[in-house]
Amino acid sequence: MHENLIPIRQAVIARNPGESEFHQAVDEVFESLGPVVARHPDLLESAILERICEPERQIIFRVPWTDDNGQVHINRGFRVEFNSALGPYKGGLRFHPSVYLGIVKFLGFEQIFKNSLTGMPIGGGKGGSDFDPSGRSDAEIMRFCQSFMTELYRHIGEYTDVPAGDIGVGGREIGYLFGQYKRITNRYESGVLTGKGLAWGGSLVRTEATGYGTVMFAEEMLKTRGQDMDGREIIVSGSGNVAIYAVERAQSLGAKVLTASDSSGYVMDPDGIDLDLLKQVKEVERARISQYAERKGGRARFISDGSVWDVPGSVALPCATQNELNGRQAKKLLANGVEVVAEGANMPTTAEAIRLFQDADVLFAPGKAANAGGVATSALEMQQNASRDSWTFDYTQQRLQEIMRGIHHRCAETADEYGMPGNYVAGANITGFIKVARAMSAQGLI
Ligand code: NDP
């Protein structure tokens, strides 16, 4: 890390004790910024970096709700409005028992640079709750979402802060959240949330966008070596929104996806994942992944110990959660001949694993770049809402593809410009940072 950045990093850690995921996300960006400090010292004037690391606003609130047996539960809600230099705060809501302020801040911090990279007019924010939706009835989910929005509504708006989904928050939850927002405010303000249903302001391709975009980014990286996805064996982790549509896109390009996982274990299907069955088990029934192997039969197996990264393949797509691919697992993937790693999830790869991939000349795409198709398509949903329009699937997918190509191009070009060809981590962090820093600088000390 550049010596000028070390005291700033130490101050961030001292100011945000115990938030290890946030520290990790800050470190990853700071490790990339050395050449920027050397070339553009002006960009660090008026404490730009110190300000970028301090959220503009952090909201923490009580979320009381009643389960189907009449028992009262209390959860904690969060919204971190991190940076609005480029546009309204934009980023998802995560409902998972592991959520605490450090997780929301790591995600919000990443979101600043990701959103900047997309080229769209959106700032960075993130939110969520330590609520555990697993095993809850639809009625319980609805009551929780209504209680959550009863506080959140006063902080958001189409020009202020526009939440979306993330882990544990999909179309069903966005529906309940939007309904409650509309009821409290008496406004049909479509642009206040993204990931809405198609009949009420949602955008075609938003559901598919993060997974499709991740594979599009992998395709762009492969193109730089004159290669493509056709005939490759792919290892995917997760079986939620991002994973399912990464599988769909990879298969449409002629690849064979061998794995999918959830927090109970993974399935290995040597004949290639049956996408319809995966969608039925995980999207429709919200069942455990073992059900896939049970119903598929044949050579498909459920494995509850070990990890997807034990399975050989030339492309790895971590699409579940943070820090799910560590140094030991990276060594295994390398021994098995991995050539491409593209992060569908946010920060799924540890710093040690990233270094190992980069040292081995693996094409490595950080989530900030590779999974930015989701938020970019959310911004397209906001555009459609603002113009009271709805675009076709083909047109929206074409826009997504152009955006992913643009992100790849900007990352690769910046990495070259700063003397680190092929380093997409540095390319993404530097490109994302410079645009935000310039905007903050122009807007004065706020
Ligand atoms: P979903 O809730 O749809 O799916 C999450 C998947 O990851 C599930 O299979 C879940 O398994 C698994 N998972 C979650 N936590 C853990 C854990 N601690 N250990 C093992 N498996 C786990 O979420 P998404 O697909 O939307 O999100 C996945 C990742 O992609 C996250 O990192 C998210 O931040 C990121 N992302 C999502 C975007 C989006 O548009 N949805 C946009 C950009 C990034 P189980 O069901 O057992 O919990």
C-alpha cells in the first residue's frame, strides 16, 4: 500500500472497530490506488479519501413484527447512504442473519465504485436487516417488510435513495416493500425501488441482469485471449438470483455448468445442471439444494462437506456470498486448471486468493466490475420509470451488453494506462475512484 494511504487506512480501522468486512473492502481499494496517488496528488486534496470512507448518513432502526403464532420479534434495520456525488444513493437490501453494520458498510462502499464504473448517474448505498427469511411464511415476510418500510420510507425517494434486492430480497419482498411505501406516502413513485414486477414498473432483464452480466464480463475477458465459453466446464457457487442466471447465460453459450450450492452444501451434476429443475427447486419451492440431486437422480450428487471449488473446471463463478473462496480453495482450483474467475457475488474471493489467481495469470474479474450489470439494469429501470416507458427484452439486453462491454473496456484501458495490463482489480478501483473523486472535488467540502 502507498505510504500516504497507510495513516488514512489506520484511521478508518480505528474509527470503525470490529467491522472486518468493511476494512477488507477498504483495503482492496486502497491497495489499487498507489499509482493514482503518485500521478494525481491533487485528487487526494481536501481529504477526499477520508470523506469517501465515511458514509454521508447511516440509519439504524428497530423493526418489530409478529409471527404467525402471535409471537413478537425485534430485528435491526440498516440503510447506509454512503456517497451521492454521482446521483441518488443506489444499492440493494440484504435480509440475512449475518447482517450487521460492517456488512452493510462493506457493501455500500463497494457500491460507490461499482456504480461509478457503470457510467450511470447513481451514487452508492446499501441496507438490510439481520432478519432470517428462511422457513418464514409469505404472511410473515409481508409483515416484516411492512414494518421495515414503515421506518425506511422517510429516508428514500426516487431522487434521494433507491433500494433494490440482494441476498434474501427478491421480487416478493420488493412487492411488499413497494406496496407499503405507496400506502404510507400516497404516491405511485415507481422509481423509489428497483427489481419491481413487470406489471407495476419493473424492467425486463432486471431479474437476469447480474448473472448474465457476470458471464458477459467473463466472455469479454476471454476474447482478449482469442477464446470463448463454448464447450467449457463451469463451476458455479450459490443457487439464488445471481447464480441461476449465470448458469442460464453460460449454458446459452455452449458451456456445461457442473455445480450449484446453498448454505447446506452443493450439487455436482456431470451431465450439466438442469436449469428448469434448479429454478423449480430454488426459485419456486425455495427448497434445499439437496432436492435437486434427489429429483434429478442419475449421476447428480449432493455433497454436504467440502465445497464447489473442489470440482475441476476452467471457469469459476462465485455467486453466493462474501469470502466464500479462500487461498486454500484457490490453490485447488489452480491445480485443477482454472483459467477464468468472475465474481458474481460481492467480495466472494479473499485477498490471498485474488493474489494467487493474479500471480498465476488467471483472468480475474472483481465483483465491482463483473456483477455491475444488476445495478446498471436497475438504473435502466429508473430510466423507464422516469419516462413512463417499458422497453423490450431484446433492447434492454442489448443495453446491458453494451454496458458490460463498456465496463470491461474501461477497466482494461485503465489497467494498461497505469502499467498493470490485465489487472481488472486495479482497473476497476482506479476508474471507479477517479470519477467519484472528481465529482466530490467539484461539489466542494460537503
Ligand atoms: P439470493 O438470496 O438470491 O441467493 C443467495 C445464494 O447464496 C443462495 O443460494 C444462498 O444459500 C447462498 N448463500 C447466502 N449466504 C450464504 C452463506 N453464508 N454460505 C453459503 N451460501 C450462502 O442472493 P443473490 O443471488 O441476489 O446474491 C448473491 C450474491 O450476489 C451476494 O453477494 C450479493 O451481494 C451479490 N449481488 C447480487 C445482485 C443482485 O442483483 N441480486 C447484484 C450484485 C451483486 P441459502 O439459500 O442456503 O441461504
